[in-house]
Amino acid sequence: MHHALPTTSVSSLGRGQGIASPRARAWFYRFGALLPALLPALLPLFMLAPPAWSQDTTAVGTAVRKPVNNSPLTAELMFQILLGELNTYQGEPGVGYSLLLDAARRTGDARLFQRAVDIALQSRSGDAALEAANAWRQAHPQSREANRHVLQILLALNRVADTLIPLRTDINLAPANERASALVSIPGLYARVTNKKQAAQVIEQALAPFQSRTDTGPISWTVIGHMRLLAGDLDGSFQAAQRSLALDNSSPAPVWLGLELMSQRHPGAEAMVISALDKHPQPDLRLGLARVLIEQLRLDEATLQLTRLSQQQPDFSPAWLLLGSVLAEKGEAPAAEAAWKRYLGIVDVRDTKLQRELAQAYLGLAQIASRRGDDAVAESWLARIDDPRSLARVQIQRASILARQGKMPQARQLIADLPERNPSERRTKLLAEVQLLRDNQALEAAYERLTQALTREPNDAELQYEQAMVAEKMNRLEDMERLLGDIIARTPTHYQALNALGYSWADRGIRLEEARELIVRALAQTPDDPFITDSLGWVEFRLGRHQEALRLLQKAYRARADAEIAAHLGEVMWTLGQHEQARQVWREGLRSAPDNTTLRNTLQRLQVAL
């Protein structure tokens, strides 16, 4: 159904009466009081040319007249524009639209066409806006602005198939030095259309004239690849990236597309990206690769990329910042501390645009200092943070310090005093308090706090999962199983609950085949997760499949040298008679986490002295 605005015949206003008829004059006087409010809209429309009387005076009594450039506005047109604006202002946009569009057609003035389009859009009449934009484009076929309005309105109406010609025209009308930007903006224009597959096909057809040219081909194929990716065609997107690289292997655009494909786990993307990176000195590309590897929990590989980048570009501060975070996540506190301090030595710490990044480094350094018991140094780092967005994290860190000092009431109050302006902030406070209680062995209080929260939100999977983990630490295993089972029943793909329940059974040596099934389901959701791989290795060990357990646990340990994974891998090695290798793995685990309960219990149970 079309949603056209109502129209009024312009000629009917003056037929048999004249533009200055008593009726028209009465209308003018009636709305005269509105003129001050309308002047901002009217002045640009009336000033279509300089006043005919303008002149320069070069001497007293001597005037040099400029050539007269009469405005195309007649009294009738001026009055028509005024009536159009008055009607729009008085809540009759259909009449105003018709009057102004008619004036635009009669004068050919782009500003009147624009005004008619604006009135239609403000009235949410897409068909009328499209009519005015098309009239504008016909009157000014070389106007990129008019054509762009047609394109954008068609997209807003979700008429994707009709955008082929306007899109191609937009690229053709773009100045040569803006054509690349016009191409790059295309995916954003089509981001909200519902049929992404159709959009990808239309864009590919529209860009056909630009695909083989050396100046536009690489970007055109990258844009086509992005649209194919949005449409779910990963193989087609990969092929487009390859075609882009074939036209220009120095272009970074297809490498960025390759990183997106890596993130979507396309099997050929990683090799393409790594091969292309050797030809691209831009540090942002290698940083992008590191981010994808981190996203896939491949922290050792991310560390290698960031280390290489920081060596090649020692003053590239983002590499040091991210390297510090990865090293801290891996438990390599001294190296993380050194990376963050190197970052702070490169950047201008007074730069207010770096508040969030600086807060990340300061918080990390504070956490390292706190873990080694140096609370004064930790507080000195926290005191440097000026980023208001980091307030919650700063106060949570301070609460952790207070709790470790035995000041739990003050710690909990510090978190309670954080603002609760929205549900997200309320949840952050709750989870921070629970974590604080768990870390300090106040398990009953943590369990009770979660019970209160679940009374209000009984089906909140995240809160149920947290309570299940607390229940496990309290040895309330039936409660843990009930909570995890409830999550899985409602959300069969909840990989954290699947893994937790499967691991719990495997660790106790019960229901091993069921445990394995749950863990395999979890791993299907996140194939590179080293902790879930560790769980699968552990259940294979419990099932007596020692070689398969060794393979899986070695894979998990390569991805994440975590103390708990070290405990499991070492035990499998020990069982297979690889005693020295087991001791080496256990020593590494103790160096990263001397107080890890699983590792300590393993050594005690096997009666191994290191």
C-alpha cells in the first residue's frame, strides 16, 4: 500500500480570485503573527538571488552598479511558498508539501525540492518523499545529493531491488578523490535491509563496471565480500577477498575482510591473512589478527603476534596495552606489568582522549600489586584513574583490597554505594559482590545473596550458573546439579552449564558417558575453548582412554598454560609413565598459580614432591 501525502491543487487557490483576492489576503493576515517563527525556514527559500538593488560605492556620489540578476521568484511563487510553510507549520503537511513541490518544479530550485522531501519525511510519508526526490533528480540529473536522497529513501522503504541504478549512479557521480569513500560506505547504507542476500546481489550488479578497474576493483570486491558475509555466504566472501588481493596485493581492505572471516572461522581465512600481513606494514592489521586470536582464546599465538608487533613498532602503544592484558590473563604477572609500564612510557598520560585505555593499564597494574600484597602501590595506581566509565571497576578493586585486609563490611559497603542507574549497573554490583564473597570464602553469604536475586529473576541463567558454582564450592552437589540442569533444559546450547555439569560428573567418576556427551555439546558451541577441551580430556582419562586424553590435554595446555589444566595433563603423563614431563608441567603450573587447589590436591594425592 502506498502512503502518499494528501495533495491540494495549487491552481485552485487563485482560480477566479487572483493571488491578491480578499480570501488570500485574509489568510495572509490571519497567519501574519506566525511569520517570526517561520522566518528561519523561509529566508533561505526566498533568497534565490542577490537583491537587484545591491551596489558598491567607490566614491561619494559615484555608484558602480553590478549587473542585475533578478530572482526567479514572482510574487505569486513567493506567496505560494509562504502558504506552503504556513500550512506545514499549522499541521497540514500534505498541503504544504504539494505547494512546495509544485514551486520546486516550476523554479527548478534544489532547496525547494529538499524542503519538500524534508516535509514528507517528517510526516513519515516515504512514497511522497520518494516522489519529491525523484522530481529533484530529474530536474538535476547531475546532482549527487538528489540521487543520494532517492537511494536512501528506497532503502528506508526496503525496496532493495530498485536501488541498483541509484547506487551505480552515486558511484559515477562521486568525484574521483571521493570514489573510494563512496564504495566503502555501501555496506553501511544497506545494513538495515531485511534481505541481505538480495542486497548482496544488487550491490554486485551495481558495482559490475568498477570490479576490473585498478583504482576501484580491490575496494569493489571487498565491499561485495562484506555483503556476502552479511548474507551468510562465507565461501563467496572469501572468494571476493581473494579477487581483491589478486587485483592489488598491497591493499589492506581485503585483509580486514579476511580477519572478519577468521572471526567467523572460515577455514581458508587465516592462511590468507597471515600471508598478506607480510606485505602490509600497517600495525593495525597485525593488532587486528591478535584480537581475533584472543577472541578465539588462542592466547599464546596472540602473544607471539603482539610481541612481534611491539618489536617491529616499539612506539605503537596499542600493542603494549593489549600485550599486557593477554599476559595478565595467562598469569604472567611480571611480563604483563612490564608491558603496561612500557605503554605508559609511550603515551601522553595527560591526554584526556586516552582515559579508557589508561584506566585499563592502571587497573591491571593495581591488580598485580594487590595480588602480591602491596596495597599501597595498588592504591597509587587506582588513584590515577580519571575515567568516569571505570568507576565501578576501581571501587570493586578497592573493595577486594579491603576484603583481603579483613574489612569485609567496608568492602561490601563500597560496592553497595556504586550507582544503580540502569539494570546493567545493578547486575554489575550484584556479581561484583558475589565474586568478592566467593574469593574470600564467604560462601554462605554469596549463596544467600544469589538466592535473593533469583527470587526476583527466577529464570536468569547467569545468576543460576553463578549460584551453581557457589553450591559446588560448598559441596552442595545436588543443588548444583539441579541449577545446571534447569539452565540446560531451558537453553540446550548454554555451553558453560553443559561443561560445568559434565566436568563435575567426570571429576567424581560418575555418569561418564553422559558427562562426555555434555562436554562434546559444549565444545561444539566454542571449539577453541581450552577449558572445555581440558574437560573433554579429563573425561577421556576417566574413561580409560589415556592417549586421547593426553592429546586433548596437550592441545588445551598449548592454548592456555593454566594451573588446573597443568594438574590434569601432569596426572595423565604420570599415569603413562612420563614422570619427568609431568613434573615439568606441574612446576610450570605452580609458578603461575602457587595456591591452585586442584594442582596442590593432585600432588598430594599422587604423593609427588617437586
